[in-house]
Amino acid sequence: MKIKIISGVAAMVFLTSVQAMGQKTLGEVTKGKFLFGVAVNSRQVIGISAIETELITREFSAIVGENCMKPQPIHPEENRFNWVDADKLVAFGEKNKQVVTGHCLIWHSQVGRWMFEDANGKDVSPEVLKERMHQHISAVVGRYKGRVKGWDVVNEAFEDNGTYRNSKYYQILGKNFIKYAFQFAREADPDAELYYNDYNVETPAKCDAIVALVKELRGEGCRIDAVGSQAHMHMNTPTLDATEASLKKLKAAGVKVLITEWDISILPSPFEGAEISTNFSYSAKMDPYRDAVPDSVQQKWNKRMLDMFGLFLKYSDVVDRVTIWGLTDNTTWLNNFPIRGRKDYPMLFDRNNQRKSVMDEMIKLAEKDK
Ligand code: XIL
């Protein structure tokens, strides 16, 4: 109780100072261009930290659950759903007049093994898997019908070289699992937007495969509104040119683009990608900024954030939403991925919940773009 009161008072002090400065927010200045969103965790939705809740509601026009709507958390067993956190997320967004999107229906990660196995632990038949997908998607999309703007229907179905990922879905159903997912989602909420989402969309072969998928799905009469580009970035990759090339390709394919999980890690990276099962062992060399980020490195990160944000603004005719994958440097998943226990600095708010100076620059850029 004591903690709650202290953080409540701190939040009031914080708010008063921000309001007194009359500071604009990124959510406000991007209005009419794209939604500016944030991924929130379940602690934040229930308001454990009043300051974090305040930042989420003040600064952003959209929210998405960082984990609570994923297959395993929401559907841990065949006949059991866990709606608690997802219900709170949707109610939170409604209360604060923020657009809520759903992440994600079909994904090879964070899904219960039960989805693919029979009672003997053997792979189920294509018919059974298709029916389980149907049950999952109908239940989840149906529950939030009319309240969730759009869904990441399928997440990460391709390898970086453009071939299909050899997931359990692919092994059992072949590439048609993607089509089925889009059909089931549309059936459950015909008015919801439907998205395909992936990382490293800036890789040409992967982007081409996604464009081909969009065409194929549309050819089959499926609804697909947008491609989500996760945009988990590093200090040198992807390049601005590669990112622009992917935006151009998607625009030419006639789909909207969502930047769905944007973060720029400031740390050295042992690899490129966001396959969450990947991890490397810790070494101090790979965790160079435990005490502080040197100014030159900070400047480089700021510039990269601004350059990318400028690109999203340039393509705001097709970019419908830009979502940051987390709130503060304290809570970012990158402190534990792909190496556990590092100190990364990829977010817009620092470890003391303070806004970083780059936000002011981003706001200026968005205002100049009007
Ligand atoms: C991450 C979450 O941020 C972590 O909290 C969780 O432990 C693992 O998943 N691609 C996605 C996201 O589509 O769902 C992942 O989120 C990051 C990579």
C-alpha cells in the first residue's frame, strides 16, 4: 500500500511538471499521420506503477499486449482459456481512448505444445490442427469483436531467405495454414483489420516473400489490410536504405504498413533477428554500458531513431501505426534477449521513467512534417 501511495504521489508530481511545461506528446503530434503505440505488459495494465500507467496513457494513441494475447498465455490448454489479462488490456485501452490491437493469433513461439499433439504426444492430423486453429481464433477474435481494431493473424511464417519457416503449423498443414488463419479471423470478426507480421522485413528476400503472400491471399479472396514490420533494429542494421526499400515494396503491393515492435538496441549484437528462442551466453564485452552510455554512442542512437522516425513520417501515406515494443529501459525485453542480464537502452523513457531528449526532436520532426 505504501509503495502505491508513493508512486501515486510521484506520478502526480511528474504529471504536474509535464503539464506545466505544456509539452506535446508523440501521440498528439502524429495524429492524422499514424497511430503511435506502445506494447504494455500485464503489470502496467493493472497499474502497479502509477508513473508507468501515466506515461502509457499520456504519450501514446494505441496499445498492444506484449504477451497477454499470445497463444500460450491466452489458451494454455485445449479446453481452457485465460482471459484475465487480455480483458484488462482491452478495458484499459477503452477507458483511455486508445486503439487496441491484438498480437498474435498464430505463431510458432509461445504456443502450448497441446496445439500440435494428440494424447500420445504424436503430431495431430491436418484436420485436427485446422479445427484447433479454428477454435482458437474464433474464441479469441470473437471475444473482443468490435473492440480490437486489428489482429496480427500470423506471426513470423518466413525465414529470412524467403522460404517458409518449418514450424509445426507448416509441417502439419503446409503453407495453407496461413490462409486458414486469415479465413477464420475474418469469419470471427468481419470488421477487424487483419495483418501479417514478421521481423527482418527489410531483408529483400523476406520482403518479396511477404509481398507474394499478400497477393496470394488476396487472390484466394482473403482479407489482409496490412503487413506488420516488427522493426527490432540494431545500431548499424538494417540500413535506412534497406528500410526504405521495404516500405516502397509494400506500398507498391497495395497494403498498409505497420511498424509493430520498434526498438533500436544500443548494444553489440551477436546476430540479427528476433527469433525468441535464440540466446547466447553472457560476456562483459557484449554488455559495455552497465554504468552509462558514452555521449558519442548516445548521439548515434538518437540520430538513428530520428532517421528512422523521419522515414516513417515520409511514408505516412501507407504507414498506419508505429508501435514501440516497450515503455522504459527498465522493462524492455532486450535486457534479456538475445543474451540474458544485459543493460540495454532502446526505449523512449529511461530507467527513471524520464523522457529522453530524442522525444523532443521526434516531436519537432513530426510537427515540421505537417
Ligand atoms: C517478446 C516479449 O517482449 C517478451 O516479453 C517475451 O518473453 C518474448 O516475446 N517478436 C514478437 C514479439 O512478435 O511477440 C516478441 O515479444 C518479440 C519478438
